[in-house]
Amino acid sequence: FFLSPIVAAMSMVFDEYGRPFIILKEQQAKARVKGLEAQKSNILAAKAISNVLRTSLGPKGMDKMLVDADGDVAITNDGATILERMEVEHQVAKLLVELSQSQDNEIGDGTTGVVVLAGALLSQAEKLLDRGIHPVRIAEGYESACEVAVKTLGEIGDVVEFSKDNFEPLVTTAETTLNSKIINVNRRKMAEIAVNAVVSVADLERKDVNFDMIKMEGKPGGRLEDTELVSGIVLDKDLSHSQMTKEITDVKCCLLTCPFEPPKPKTKHKLDITSKEDYEKLYKHEQEYFRKMIEQVKDSGANLVICQWGFDDEANHLLLQNNLPAIRWVNGVELELIAIATGARIIPRFSELSPEKLGKAGKVTEITFGTTNEKMIKIEDCANSSAVTCVVRGGNKMIVEEAKRSLHDAMCVVRNLIKDNRVVYGGGSAEIACSLAVSAHADTVMGTDQYAIRAFSDALDDIPLALAENCGLSPIEELANVKSKQLESKNPFLGVDCNQTGTNDMKTQGVFETLIGKQQQLLLATQVVKMVLKIDDVISMGNYQ
């Protein structure tokens, strides 16, 4: 009598009626991939993600249209946004999604390049695995090659000098970032908006930028050229009553987190009114509440009410009667921003209203857009701070959203440059210079590690190859041409001429990006690849195999 291994792993039991049923051991409800097979399947999943983004790299990169479960459409070529919205399920592919996310959080730009580089490193690792080289040796080789590449970036980096009177280098860097975006037609204006916004809230002495003071508002309609930077705060709200004053000067505003309505008992209650006299009494009582609230606001000296909650119609009418313009349903984040900008204190109850808790601003206006009923509130000349708002316009919602993402990337790059004003040149020139340095380093290394170091050098070449490919040039020919020129002239600023300007010198073209951004790309990509290579066993619960 022979028991198969599967039957041996089961145990048969009987219920109270004598019916048999089988209990499977938990280990059997697991699917398992081991060894080289696990590494190959992980590399395949990561390469699939990398290939999605490869065509979006560079100034001529293609955009992706992403449709979610509700049918909402987003068009973008920002690597982090694409991967975030793709809803990836594979475990290792999720690592690449997190990789682009961490690049976005830390640097704000280079999210596509970091994933393409990680994919190239894994492709090269796959070839080495086929040759029988141990994955740990590959990971160690990549680590030492990455150190050489990061050191080379520091050596070839250039310092851009800017001052309070000359922000042109910052504008040029922001333009390089916007080159690959949908708004590249208006990149000069957008770059200036990004630089002005960051400089307005930056502390240049401490080299610190507070991004909380930059607000982004988008309004479909109009043209991209109509995008403007407002020195103040713009709220996507309107005044609570159409007959209220549309423009207020020398503003003293009170910020309320209590509703403009009579207090309600916290417990469940029922009120029986049996006579007309009782109803009138209740009505008078309610009116008294409203009058008291309005009096407290007037007595404090406020001439604008900004409330987190809604108003009763009665309160709205009384505010109008007392010439108190009001804005309602302002969310908590915006309320805090107004409080910081105007120097106001947020007031939780009417009894705490006092003149010293009011915020001050030069002018508040309600602006309308086009022929529609779309309105916005503009708060300008705030007392305490230099809060700014970018009002982004565009033909439709998708363009507005993409323009907001692009502006955010440009602002992140400007912030990085204020923190550390060293740059490397674009067009794949930095990658080619690092590739040559790593290749030279490989010649000095003995043993199998040199294979991994050479593989890292080949992977770095994948970025200029992808750039040339996306620009419609012959990739291998272009790369070989630029590489030989760099070797001959020892000029690390030569890259792929994506814009067909006639020169490969990226310094002449004015194409550069921050050094810390490029170094972060190499370090993050290498870390993730090392992690993927060291996985040799994948156990998935719940899949019977």
C-alpha cells in the first residue's frame, strides 16, 4: 500500500455522522518559488515596470494615459504618478513603485530615470546569473561600482552661482525639468513662476524652503499662459451671499472653527411646541443668539469672517445686514495657512473673540472666471508672511492637473539647488562620464567582482540609449559617437543632443540638473537592485500548488 506525499500530508477525520473530511496542513496552501527561478521571475517583473517608463524618459518622452476604476483619466509622464496609479500587485514590482515614490519625496524629480536605471541594472544582473555568478557577488560589485559613480559625479559637478539679484541659473535648471513635461511650450514662464514661488518663501541664509507656504490652485478654462503667481492666498470659494462687498481693503479677519448657528444639545432630544407663544419665545431666543454672535464679531473690529463650517440662512442674512462679508466651508489646512499668513489666531468659540486674535491683510477680492459662475477669493498683502499661490489655468482638468505636477517638480529642483548649488549636466552626459569611470575602475579589480562592475557600467549606458531612442535618433550610433568624443576630449559635459541644436555640449545648451538628485538616483536604484538580487525564495500564502 503506497501513500502519495500529498495524502501523507493530509489527515482524514470523521464528523459526528461518520462523514469523512480531509484537513490539509497549512504549508500546503502555499505556492513557492525558489533559487534562480525566484530571482529570474523577480527580475522579469521589475523589468516589465521599467519598460513601461522607458518611453517616458527625456524631453521627447511619451505620455501615458491612466484610466482608474471610476473612469477618471490622467495623462502624465511623471514616473512616480504613473506607477502610483498603475495599482501594481506583484511584490517585487511594488518595490520599484516605492523606489520612484522615495525619489519623488526626497528630490521631487528624476522619478522616471531612477526606475529605468534599476531596470537596466537588473537586466545586466540577469546575464551574469546565467553565467553562474552568485547574486551576492553581483550585489557587492554593484555596491563598489555605485561608490565610484557617485564619487565621479561629485568630481564632474559644476557650481552655479546665484544671488538675490540673479536667479537666472535657477530658472535654467527649472526649464530643464520642464523640458520633458506637457507644458514645455511655456517652460520659460512656468520656470519663472516656480523660481519666484520658491524664492518668496525661502530663507536663503539658512538655505531652507518651507513648501507649506506655497499653495497650488487649478481652474480649468483659459490658457496655460494665463497661469499666474499670486503673492497671497487664493481660496476656491466665494462669499456666502451674492450681495456682499466684493472687495475689502485694510482687512481684519476672524477665523472661526465654530458654526454660525444656535447651540444644540449633545444628547438626543425632542422639543414639543404646543402654542404660538412658545414658538415665538423660541424664535426670539434663537434671534438673540444670532444677534449676540454678530455683536461679538463687530465688537472685535473684524470686517471679514472666515468660517470652517456653514451658516444658517438667518446668520447669513444678519451678516449681510451688518456689512460683514463672510466665507464659509474653508477646510482646516487652508484655515491654518491663512492663520500663518495673516497672523490670526484660530477661534474655537465666539466668547474668545478679541481684537488681538484677528489676522491682517491688505486686500481681499472675489474674482470671477469667464462666463461661468466660477469664483475665487484672493487674499493679498498678508501681514506676517510671504505665502504665495500658483493659480494654474488650462484647457481641461487633465492639463491643469499635469501642469500642477510639473510645477511641483520644478519647485522641488529649485529648492534642491538652493540647499546645494552643485549641478551635473544632462542629456546622459553624467551617466556616460560615470560609465567610463566605472569601466576604468573594473580594470583594477581582480576576480568575479569585475564582471559585476562592468555590468554596472553597461547599465549606466542605458539612460543615454533610452534618451536617443525616444528622440528618434539611432541609439547605438549616437551613444558610441558621444562616448568616443568624451574619451577623446576628456569633456564630461558631452551628452545626447535630444533637441537637435547642433552641439553635444550640455553646458552650452544649458541643460543641467541638481547633483544631489542624480546621486540619489544611483544610490536608490543600487539599493533596490541589491534587495531584489538577494531574494531567493518567494512564498505566497493561499495559492495551492
